[in-house]
Amino acid sequence: MKILIPNATSPKNIGDLAILTGLISLLGKNNKIKVHSTEPQLYNREFDKFKVSHTLYSWAVFKNRNVISRVKNIGELLINYGLLKFGFNTPKIGKSSLILKDYLNADVILFVGGGYLRSQKGIKQSLNLLMTLLHFYIAKKTKAKKIVAPISFGPFAYKWQEKYAAGVLKEFDIVATRERYSYNLLKKYKLANLISSSDSSFFLNVKKENRDLQRRNVVLGFTIREWLREKLQKNFEAEFTDAIAMFAKTTSVQIQPIVQVDAPKYGDNDADLTKKIAIDLKGKGVKVLPIKKIVDLKSAFKVYGELDLLLGMRMHSNILAAIQGTPFVAISYEHKTEGITRQLVMEKYCVKCEKVNKENLYKLLVDVYTNKIDLKNKLISSVKTIQVNETQKWNKFLSQNQ
């Protein structure tokens, strides 16, 4: 069976890389897999068994950022889409036709999961959403089975975007969501093909790393990102830092700062903020270990597996920790984190970033520290349940499309 995954992102986003890798692990060795991705050249060390090439979007807009090239590429892409729409099944105009051939030759077009069907205010955000949805429109013009792996749907800046995106998904064979919020939102639009599932990164399976047995201190790792408006963000960072400092002084834990995402090219970079928090903690007399930067899944498993506890604002830092039985406190910035913690039966240990203060975050850290052994066992059990149930579900879906 020929399977095309047409919308993978850059592997610099470790969470998205975990989603893609988990999804591919389900597909079996007998299928012929093609992947379209942003920055495909960076996947050489991740997927050496098959070729990764540009998505239609990244080829048109990001491969060459020159304005004239972008206009030319987008125009060429739209012409080829028009040819498909009006029944010409072999578009031959320009380089985009080579990418489109992968759509036309696929038996199954499998959209990787994640949180990409969303938007914020602004023209650029609307254009980004429309370009993202163009992949779905092109898939609908093929004879392939069309499946959307578990996504988060929304939030959207405008109601028309939500309604429009939901309408695009209506003709797909399967649309899966990774938490109840997205499921309930899409259910309002009467998608007959809608199912509830879990984030594809849960399909990853790894044993917890053995940390240094000579180490006496408990280690609390943290991930953090910029999300709120400037004043609220500064307040959040101050409360975040004060809570960790108070917890460290109470328990004598060591603090491990972690940079999970380093992709400033796409406006997503945790390095500077992580360094700032580490410096502020040292200024408060806290024992802070050297910052660890995650560069691939192997290093992610090692870093999160060696921790005793995690305070995670990056959603997939919590998932990658949970897979290895590392207890966590999650800070949510969107509904996806709340949904994931609910599936893990860890909703008690999730707090919205807007509601974080020194006192409530400190109490959660003390709670997870006190109950870390029981929570480790709970996580191992919850993850196993998710893996067994979802693997059976997806094996069934994929076998039906062979």
C-alpha cells in the first residue's frame, strides 16, 4: 500500500517529530511511505529508510523566501490545483507537479496529527490557515483514502475560520481528534467520519533511562515558552520562578532547565527564556544544573527519562516524560494540554498558564513530589492502556484501507 503523509513539520519541533514518528511506527514495514515535510533535509538522520521531500506549502513559501519566487510558486500551485479540480489528473506545470504526483499515486493520504488547524488574529494567520487547508483540498481531488490522524481543532481567531476548516474535513474517510474539546467542537458540524483518539506520540515505546545511582538529590526539570501578552508573560514568569525557588528550598531538589524547541526561523524558540529563568533561579540561591537542549527524540527520551519530576509547559515534554513514568505538573496554554492530562488521569496536576501563581504551583509541585512513586505507577498504567486501545483501533482502520 502506498501511503503519503503530506503535512509533516520541521523536526526542530520535537513534539511534532514525536507525533510523526509515533504515527509511522503504526504503518508497518510492508507499506511504501512517502513524507512531505517542512525542512525535509533535516530528516536524514531520523528516517533513513525513505525519502522526505517538501510539502506543497513549504516548497511554495519557505524554500525560497524571495517575494517574486513566492508569488510565482503559489500561482503555479493554484493553476495545478485548478487543473485537478476540473478533471485533469496529470498536472504538468512546473516543479509543484512533481509533488502533486505523490498525492495522485497514493492509496492512502494520511495527514499527521498535531495542532495546526488553528489561527490567531491577522492577515498572515488567515493566509497560513488557507495554505494549510490547500493540502486537504488537493487530497480531496484524488481517489485515495483520506485519513486525518489525531488533531487538536482550534482555537480560531474568527468564527468563519472554524466553520470553513470544519467544512473541509467533512468528506474525509476518518477524522480523529486527540482530546474531547476538539471532538465536541467538530461534532457540532456533524462530521459523520469523526472519532476520538489520542496523540500519536503515545505510540512511541521506550524504557525509562537509568539515572546516576550515585546522585542523591531529586531532580526537577522544567520546560517553558513565551505565550501570553508582555505584561501577563512577565507576571507568569515571576510566579513560575518563585514557585520553583520555594519548592527547591523546601525539598533540596536540583533544577534542570530544558530547551525543547529551538526554531527561531518559525518564531518558536525557548532558549532565551529558559536561560533567563535559570539565571533568576540561581539569583535566588537555587541549585541549577546546566541547561540541556533537546535536538532529537533520542536526546528527549534521555533527558526526560533521567528526571525524577517535570514541570512542563511544552505539552510533549509531559507526554515524553509520561511514557517513561516520570511524574509531571503540566502548565496548559491551550485546551490540548488539559485534554492530554485528562487521558493520563493527571488532570489534578494541570494548571492554566493564566491562573499560575506561586502558591498554587508550589502546592502542585509538593503534591507530585510527595506522591511520585504512586504517580509513576499510575502513569505507566495509563500510558499502557492508551497504547493498547489506540494501537488496536488504528491497526483496524489502516487494515480496512488496504
